[in-house]
Amino acid sequence: MNNSSPAISLESVSKRFGSKTIVHDMSFSVEKGEIVGFLGPNGAGKTTTMRMIAGFTTASSGKVSVAGHDMSSQNEEAARKLGYLPEHPPLYDTLDVSQYLRFVAHVKGVPGKEIKSEIDRVATACRLENVLNHEIYKLSKGFRQRTGLAQALLGKPEVLLLDEPTAGLDPGQIQETREVIRSFGERHAVLISTHILPEVTLICSRVAIINHGRLLAIDSPVNLQRAFEQTNRVLLSASAPAEALRAELLSISGVIAVNSRPVPGMDGMLNVECQTDAREGVEAAIARTVATRWNLHRLERQQPTLENIFLRYVAGPSAAETPP
Amino acid sequence: MTGLLAVYKKEMLAYFRSPIAYFVVAVFLVGTGYFFSYNMFMSGSASMDETFRNMGILALTLLPLVSMRLFSGEYSGRTMELLMTLPLKTWELVLGKFLGAVTILLLMSAGTFIDLVPLYLYGNPHTTTILTGYIGFLLLGMACLAIGQLFSALTQNQIVAALITVPVLLSFWYVGHLQSFQTSYVLRSLLGYLSFAQHFADFIQGLIRSEAVLFYFLVSAIALTLNTSYLQWRR
């Protein structure tokens, strides 16, 4: 591998099926040691993009390279550097887990003497030790998913592509799988597609948001959140007359809009939501103003969640207005 | 080569872990046994001629059941995505699968050796004729499997793959019969050349004609090449 080349690189990549364009002019790259989350609603083009990077389909135009190898001309060299878990784990139901892993290890060119230790390594990482001799069709969904992941990890590939790796797992297994991916991502490049948003914040160093086959944003979760902090939301609960409180709040500079609701069963208490601009100290001013005249029970500043950001990108600003 | 070997091993495991291979081999052996005893008692001669002809027809109808799963099964099991993204050359995949199927064909043929026991015990059969018959049967079977494998790559449905393969193979078998309706010499020769049955008949009579050997190899090679190109194009 050329050390200067990114682990995954897409340059103006498009994919057309007949007259339909599934992926439009997509460009981004993933470096070694990075876990990038690929976020988008169903049908956004995530799987098609993954498949182009994996070499299962070729790009209609543009250039996809993996570990410096062009997928259109050096498919096999690139495939040696790649571990891929497709959306549906590609398993042979009639084989045992160990037979299946042995087959994949053979094809990936793991030397004969190392195959056993390599299978043990991935089986331990994916907690498959107890099912190695089970036929795959007898496995539960979680084990099937983890067998698929184990297959991708075989041969310590430089680049790992995981299409919804935690789908169908229970919470404990999701936790374990994330740990596996996280530890792998320290030394390798990982591109992981998902629509579970917390997953992205937990393990990814960068997020790519795509919709209708277009890349809408790619940045770290923190930067994406910061970009959306132009408008903030401050939530407070206070015992106060509604109109007076509203007038007082609107008089504070930085408060754009106020929306209050009585708390059911708590006489005279209000839940208030203030839209504020991004300037520093607005919450402090609100707290001071309210507390000097009335009883302030609670005040919090709500940061934009990744979910809001995601919805803003894929469905336009109106969708993000409704709190989750 | 590592890839080819790995695919071959995986294929063999898959055959012996699914009932279809056992079923096909069993039906073939029962069928061959039936025709063998029928031919023996009817003709009273210690030869395999008629039995080889019957074996040919049986292979034509049963081998598509072996080849139907080769790629259709990979598509429907969604494992094609794995095979096409592993560091595996397309020809290694195609040839590995083909050699796996040919191994089943060899087992089928070996199973019929049991019929030779009474033949040698109670008669005086012509060994070289039997040998050439088997060579012809293997070549015929290889061509059938290569064609079946090609059709298996064209559809996700195994049944459809088998249902297309059987009539195509039967057409290749019977195409020689159309010869008598042709006045043009070129057309007559072409139909004769394409006939699976006519080439096979040479082997049954104890002849190994290079033309016939070349024919079966050519059919297999063309089918396997088309198979490889199709898979590459499919990307």
C-alpha cells in the first residue's frame, strides 16, 4: 500500500442502473485509524456505495480506490486489503461456522499454518467460541450476524466495510460488537453504515450523511453539532403567571421566541421553551431574570442532537423542529 | 490456485451436507442398474452398449439437478456478494465449482462399476470398449455440467435453472435427428456435429475420435468462458 494514499477514496463516483441514478457524484475519503459512520435513511444509496467500495459492483463513473488500488483495474489486490460484511451476512447454511471461516481464510490467502489461530482470534473477538462446530442454519440471528463479522475480520484487513453490523443483535451483543469495531478501528480504517444514531456518536470519529445518493455532509459529530448551534433551545420550569413571564423573557436580548405550557396537576407552574440565538450567557440572563421575580425550578440548555441534525439534512429544516 | 482449491473444497463440503447430491447419485445408480439388468436379460449379450446409451439420457436429465445450485444457490443465499468481494479470480470461482460438479459425476460413474461385476463373472466383455464408453460418458457429463452451470449463473431460481438446462441438453442430444430433413450438406453436417448423441455413439462403439473429444471439450470451454464473462459483466 502506498502510505500516502487514503484507505478508502471516492472521487466523483456515480452509479446508474439504467436511467436511474442511485449515487450522484460522491467524493470522500477515509484514513487509516478512522471510523467513519455512514448515515442515511433507507434507500439513500448507502448499500450501493458500500458495494462499489467492496468491488461487488463497479462505479458508472468516477474512481473508487481501496488502500491505493483502483477498484476498476486492481480489484483483486484491493480485495486482499478489505474485510466486508454485507447487509445480509453471506453465510453457507449447510457448513459449520469453523468450516465457513476456514473457507474464507483460505481464499483470503491466510497461510495454512496460521489459519487455526486466525479463526480462534476472530471467534474470540466475536464471541463465537461455543458455536464453532454448529451448522450455520441452526444459529440465532445474533450469532449469524457475528459470524458474518468474524468473516470480515479474517486476515486482519486494512480496510473494514460494515453494512449495518449491529442489526438484529440484542443490547448486550451490540455493546460487544461496538467494542470489537472500536478496537479494530484504532489501527485500521472502518466505514460503517447504520441508521442507529447513538451508535455513530459512540464509535465514529466522522459522520457522512447521505440522502438520495448525494453526500450532504461529512464531519465529526461535534463539528456537525456545532454547525447547528446557531439556534439553541433553553427549557425551564417556573411558577409564574404566563403572560408576565413571557413578556419578561422576550425582553432579554438573545431570546427569539417563547412557548409556555402549564404543567398538568401543578397549579401555577409552567414549562417554558425559549428559542435563543447562539450568543454566550443567554441562559444565565434567563436564569437571573426569572429567579429574581419568581420561583425557578429547572433550567437546561438543549443541544442539537445528532438526530435533529440528521433530520435537518435529510428532510429539510421543518422536520428537526419537532423534539424527539 | 489457492482460491480455486478453496472453492473446490467448499463445494465438496456443500454437496455432502445437502441431500441433493446423495439423491441424484442414488437415482442415477438405481436407473442405471435397472437399465443394465433389463438390457442384459433382453439381449443376453455381455456388453454395456445399450446401458451407456441409457446412462447418457439419465445424465442429461439428472446432471442439471447437480448444476442448478452452483450459482443460483449463491444468488438466493446472498453469498455471491462474499464470493465477488473476496480476492478470488472469477475463473477460479467458475472452475472450482465446475471441478466440484465433475467430482460428483466421477462418483456417479464409479458407482456403476458394480454392474461390471456380473458382466465379467458370467460373460466375456470387451474391456477397451467399456473403457472408451466411460471416457465418452465423462466427456458428455462434463459438457452437460458446464452448460448447466452457465444457466445456473443466469437465474436466481434453482428450479428455473434446471428447467432451462434439461430441454437445452435434450435438444443437443436429439439435434442429430433433424439431419434427415435437410437437403443442404452444410446444414446436415452442422446438425450432426452438434449432436451429443452422435459423438457419444462413437465412444460406445469403442472409438476415441479426436473430433468427438475436441467437441465435448469445446462445448465445456465455451460454456465456462461465457459463464466467467457473464459474472464479470454482472459487476
